[in-house]
Amino acid sequence: MEGLERIGRKVKIMREKAGLKQDQIATYLGVDQSNVSKCEAGERQFTVDALEKLCDLFGCELNELMSEETPTETLEFAFRSKVIKSEDLTAIANINRIALNIKQMRQYLRENKLEG
């Protein structure tokens, strides 16, 4: 599967697992809903900025999104509220970015035997 299709498929899987609609993702990214649709279908490429924002939102790293494997641990969540605003997605992305940074710091500490 080509890179564009693979990334688009992963974004779609994560979006659906989270219970989000394309128009919510589009508003969060500041693009048109048709852009998200085309990117998910592999017809268009997400910008690097959009990919970084999606990684923050879904709590994964860019290399996970671009790899051949599906990032399973990021698929274990779903938003509980039926009404989700763009500001909510931004707050969730900020929290996920902090959590991902903590995960990376713990990994670094383990690899360098600085954590017990």
C-alpha cells in the first residue's frame, strides 16, 4: 500500500475509533471537509502541520503514523461526549502531547538506565 493511502487509512481508523466525523477533524485542522475526505482516501496528502496536529490529537508519534503498522495503543480511546467542539479537540491534543512527552522521557530514562 502506498504511503498516501496508508496514512489516510490510519487517520480514518483513528478518527472513527475516536467517534469523530470528518467535519470535526477538518475544523480542528482548519481545512475543508473535502480535503480530509480526499486525504483519507489517499487522493491528497495531509500537510506536515496537519499530520503533527493529528498525532497530537490521537496521541501517537509521526513515525507511527507513517509506518506500515497500525498504532494499536492509540486506538483504545473514544470521546465520550456527543458534542465536541474544535476547542475541545485542541485541549485533548495538548493533553496527549504532554502524555506523549512523558512516555518519551520515561523511555529515554529506561534506555539510559536512569529510571528504576
